Amino acid sequence: MAGHDVVESDVLERVLGTAMRTGGEFAEVFIEDKRSTMAGLDDGRIEQVTSGRDRGAGIRVIKGDTTGFAHTADLSEAGLRSAAEAAAAAASQGTGGENIVALTRQLERRVSPVERFADQVSKTEKVALLQRVDEAARGSGGSIVQVSAGYADSRKRIMIANTHGLLASDEQARQSVRISVVANGDAGMQTGFQSTGHTFGFEMFDRIDVEELARDAARQALVKLGARPAPSGTMPVVIKRGSGGVLFHEACGHGLEADLIAKGGSVYRGKQGEVVASPLVTLVDDGTMSGEWGAIGIDDEGHPSQYNVLIEDGILTDYMWDYLRARNEGRKQSGNGRRQSYMHLPMVRMTNTFVLNGTEEPDDIVRDTEHGVYVAKLGGGSVNTATGDFVFGMTEAYLIENGEITEPLREGNLLGNGPQVLRDIDLLGNDFAMGNPGTCGKDGQGVPVGDGQPTLRVKALTIGGTAA
Amino acid sequence: MTGTVELQAIADRVVAMAQHGEHIEAFVSRDAETDIRIYEGQVEHFVAAQTEGVGIRVIRDGRTGFAYAGVLDETAVAEVLAEARDNVRFGTPDEWAGLAEPDGVDVIDQDLWSEALAEYTTDGKIALAKELERLTLAVDPRIRVDDANYADVASESAVATTTGIRRTGRENGCYVVVSTLADDGDETQTGFGFSVGRSPSEFDLAKAANEASDRATRLLGATKPSTKRTTVVLDPYITASFLGIISSTLNGESVAKGRSLFKDRLDESVASSIVTLIDDPTNPKAYTATDLDGEGLAARRNVLIDAGVLNKFVHSSYSARRVGTKSTGNAIRGGFKGTPGVGCLALQLMPGQRDQNALIADVDDGVLIQSVSGLHSGVNAISGDFSAGASGLSISKGQVGGPIREFTIASTLQRMLHDVVEIGNDVDWLPMRAAGVSLVIRDVTMSGT
């Protein structure tokens, strides 16, 4: 399957011609052919192996400020032309001249090398991973009462052709494993979670110890059996390396997306060149980070992925851009035009977003904190990009008392304001790590993203617990 | 309707291919969607989309395999069946695995299809979204509109099984939603307003516009409150979200797998005696009213908590077999890409006697909660820990005061159900799996400065 064209380029040229028939200024065909496998283990059983096939094309036509979009699962020339007509009609009621589009093929580049694509690996091997996970988690202690685990892989081939003559393609592989554990104790049940995901091939499981991940999920649940209620009120928070990048993704990254900036829905509008963060902070979005969950050779508009510095030493340097927003501003795209599938319109999305290393030893950061909370694992969260207000779940957290990590805490939300947090980072560690694979949701679309940061301290965040 | 006939024929053909000793379920669906976004009086995007696909579940010797494809041509369907059969080999034998069987419960027909919507013109849909943007901007000079949207979906589906289930359904609906920003000096706050209907004639655009304006402007000038224990009054919309969380603790599959905090609590008191919680998808007022569940069994009314006593969990045929009971008609299917899970279909708290103002009048010191965030991250339905970001209005001596934000409310699900003080009479049939109603809960920790 490697390197093949899902649709021939001369067909794409004719389809683009059809798409421009109502006088559009730009047309694009996005084609996707994806095979996926999922396996679920729960309650000690492999409950189900699922195979999926998603294949189709999304066609958009832009005229003025209007985008018309249609998609189809019919990849015959007739099917594509019919979708092109629908998109053209949706964008414009006018008529255009004859459109001749000549496509130039871009060379494919591989940011994440793949040795074994998952569709060449037996299902037996995949299922065996889950059985190892189950055994390792259950072997962690008699209080572990339930384990569920999921394996998922996909191999996706995408092609993008547009009326600027671009013809680009990419092959994207993803494998992930997630583990949820329940432990039961005198004070009720507690949960633990771990996951891993990469854009390498199945060979990643030669390097990643899934049993270790399972034991870590079990450890979290067991530790929390003895947890006390989280405190309430505002206090310093130390966030362990690789566990809080999601906070920067949500609370800062979204506000740097050019589509939100354009509509004034971001606190960072008009702030380019200004100090928006502590001078310790350099924030990067990097789609080229080999193997990471948000790594892509090209974005879903055919633009090569890039290393983009968003904030440098506290100063806002640039936003992230897709085709439409870059066109409106007369500038270059940044490789951030992404979409969930051929059924969706692209928009500005992050890839792998992270804070670069500082200079502090992580132990010193804790030692320097008199009283506060140490977050070892942050869960999901949400942000209001217009205000920067966010909440995140603390799935594993401890009290810090007199410069030492002491008792485990029950779960709760952590609340703050993105721009304020960027300014309130007063200690930044030298121990950078990437975090768990994530799915970023925006406007109803989910795309895979990565995040990371070194251990760091935020001067003040609100902890949403019940203890006084 | 020719569409459902065609889908049923595909499902029937798949099931007819079942071999000896093999059970098959085929689910086939086709959706058509329109999605229009207006910004500054112009169409920003117009999406016209049709999606179709088939999901096939095969069970043999207690092992389950599943496959799907987003295409319906004959070759693709044959490939899906072959993949599902292949996947059977990797499942662990499960004595309870199986498909639903007809259980004799009568289907209560629901009116889920609007011909008026099916015939509504594209220009008319665009005009609705433009009108919503215009009305919203007219409410308050501090308001900007982020975007105004019209969307509709029409779905047809068919399911068939070797156990004798054979059903088709079709359903359509539409909504408008507007996102707002309110500015005052350096401060910006956000809001939204929506209206839903089986057809556009049911929309109340003025109400949506007013709510979108009010949600954004009411938070301007809000302060961060201090940390304390307090009484919260939940707006109907917030209660509906809260019930959504409670519903996962009443999920029969979670109970069977030891993952529900109520697993051993049937017939015990789990809530204040004024709490009666019902799942009733046969009530046509419910947004998620339906005649069939995800396995093709009749949807039905189930009393889950009766005057504070835990009465019943919701089950699919699988979870019911595991615990030795019968399906409550609560299988939920998310589409052709998955097999049915278990969940509540249309929850409702039995309402009380008084309106929200009367409830507030009885609160000496508290908060009216108008929005929450982070319910998915700060609530653990297994441990019961509850923590959510919130904003709203302070309440003092029975009167609402100024706006407050940047605080959390926290308790545990177990305690909150017992701490329910009163339920309002203001039932709101929101576009969610639970109806809204005002709810007063005492002894919640508010964490602020």
C-alpha cells in the first residue's frame, strides 16, 4: 500500500476544474484511506476486536469569505465530481470560466520512521499486549479489582490536491495503548490511568514496556486508596515533568490559533512582540517531532509540518496558521491546518506543543515550596479561550509541606487563568519530558496531539477540593 | 420510505449469510447533514454532507468480533463481514455474550420525523442563522457575535439479527446556536444561546439571542469569591449536566463489572427522599425521546431512584444477562462504528412545587450556579469525587447579588444526592439526555481566594 495513489492525479485535476465552475477562488480535494484496528480488554476478557475502514474525499471551495464543503465516500471520478459540484454550489451561486489545473507532486517525507505498519502485524500480537497489561496490573496488589485496557492502531494515507497546483501525500501510522485500573479499599474505590501512543510503527512496543505502564496505573489507584480530600483555596502548585503540557496546550496554545485571533476570540489578539509570559517561558509547537503523537509529515492542507516558536523568553513571537487565515493575512502557513477526517473542514490546530527546559533541579523546586500541591498527573480539562480561564483534573496529586511531598490527595479540579499562569511560572526545571498522547477537541473535531514540559512551579492556582 | 427499505435489505442480506453456530447483527445507517455558519452577515461555511456505513457483529462460541466500513457497496459489506468473522478468533469466550432477543414489550411510537424540515429550503436555513446573528447583536451594544450557526441532520437506520430483531427507524432534527463575546474595557466574557426543534418552526430565535447576550454580559465585572462551605442552587441546564454524571453510576454494565459506586446498594437509600429519578424515553417532550433502544428493543420507562431509594439499574441485553435480569431497553449505539453500550436515554428528576425565585428566597447564604466547566475532568464517577469550575451569582438573605467567577464547587456524588434540599418546578426539556430543573444542594465546598 505504501506510496500508492488512492486517486490518480489526472482525475484530481479534472475534479478541481469542476470545483471551480461557480467562480471559486480556491478549491482543494482531500482524500483519506484509513484502516484501523481496536481491541478492548475488560474484566479479564478480550471483549472485542474491531476492524475499521474509512475512506473518502472532502472537497472545499473558497469564494470571498465563504467556504463551501462537501464530502463523499465514493472515490470514483463521477462521485468526486458530484461532491465538487455540491461544494462549488455551496460556496457560490456564480459562474466561472474554464479552469485548467496542473498538479505538481511534492516529495513525501517521513518525520516518524515506521518499520512495521500495524496492518502487517497479526491481531494475535496486538491482543497479547493487552493480556500482558491485564496481568501486570492485577499482579500489583489484591486491592486491584478491575482492569480495562484498549489497543488501537491506524494506518492512514492522505492526498491533498489544490488549485495552486499542489499535490502532496503522506502516510501516517499510529499505535496506542491505554489502561484503566480500579482499586477497592475501606473508603471506596479509586482509579488509575496510563497510556502511550506514538507515530512509529508497531516496533515501538519493543521499546515501550506496557507492563510498566500497567503497574504505574495500578500504583496510582492504590496510592489514592489512602488519599485525603484535596485542599480548597489558592496556593503554589508544582507540576511534574511531562504531566502538565496539556495545561499549556489548552490554556495558552488555543489562544494562539489564528482563527480565534482573527475573530477577537483570544486574549492574545494584538499581543505579538509583547511580554505575555514569565521570561523563563519558551513555548513551541512542533509537528516534526519524530514519533510523537502529534507528528505529521504534512498537515491536512498539504503544507509540511514545522517547528514553530510561539513564545520566546516570555515574548509572543507568532500565532499558528492554516491556509485560510494565512491567505487573509497575506502570509505563509505554519503547517497547522488539520482536520479529523475527510468529513471535516480543516482549521488551525496544534501538533506537539511544549515548554522548553529551564535550569532548576526538579528537587529544588519542591524544596523551595513551603506549602502547596504537587501534581504528578494532570487529567483532561477545558478552557475558555476568550478569557483564558481553565480547569484541569488532578488525577494524581500530593500535598507539599515544608518543602517535601507528603500525603496523596483525592481527585479534584485545578482552576486558573492561562495568561496569568504564564506570568506566574516562577521556577522552571531542567528535566523536560513529553506527556501522554492526547486528543484535542475543537469545534466538534478531534485530532491527535502531543504535549510536554519540564517540572515547574506556578505561584498561585485554585485547588478545587473539599478540605479547608 | 425507500431509504429505510434499502438499508433494511442490506442488513437482511448480511444476516442471511450467517453460518451454522454463528450469530450476526448488522446495523446500517445513512445520515445527511447541513451545517451553515454565519459571520458578520456572510456565509462563512456551508457544509452539505452525507455519511453512510455498516457495522457487523459476529458471535460464535461466546466470542465476539466486530468490523465496520463507511461505505455500503456490496464488496465493502462482504469485506466487513469477513473482517468481523476473523476478529471473532481473538475474543475471549464469554458465557453471557449474545445479541438481544425480542422481549414482547410493545413499542410506543414516537413522532421523530418532520416532513417540514425535510422540505425546508437552503436559503431559508441561511436566513435563520443570519436572523439569529442580527437579533443577538441587537440585544446589547456590548455584544459581539463569534458565529451564528444553523445545523440539521436526518438519519435513517436499519438493524437485523439472527435472533429475530428487524427494525428500521428514521429521525430528523435541527438547531440554531450563537456564540457571543461581551466586552467592557479590557474584560471579555463569553456566552451562547440555542434553540432546537424537530423543524425550524419550533425555533425561538429571540429567546436564543437573549440568552446568548445574557450569558456573556452577566459575568462582566464578576469577582472571585472566598473559600467556604455553602448552599448551591443549580440552574436547570447545570442540573441536566449533573444528572448526566449520576447516570453513569446507574449503568448496569459498570455495576456488573464492579465499577459503580452504587453496585451493592439496590433497595438502599442513596439520596434525599425528595429525589425520584426516572429514565423515560417514551415521553415525547424529552429531546432524546425514542421508540427503540440501540439493540432494537422497545424503549421504556424505568424508575431508577424512587423517593431516595435505589430501585433499578439500566441494562442492555448483555449487562442484564450478566447479572441475571432482563434488558431495560437501555442499549445505546453511537453509530455504525461501534457496538451498543449501556446508558440512560432520557433522564428526568420528578419536579417539586416551587419556581427558582422561591427556592432562592429560602437560601440565607449561597450561590446560584449558572455555568460549570471541567465536569469530565474533575468528576470521578467511580470514586464519587466531584469538583467543577463554576460561575454564577452570589445569594445573600434570599436575594441574588453580584456575579462571581473563577471558583470551584466540590463535594462527592454520594453526599450531593443526600444533600438535595429542594427541586424546582421549572422543568426544561434541554437538548441533552437529561431534562433540566432547578436544584438546591447544601454543604458544598466553594473554593476561591
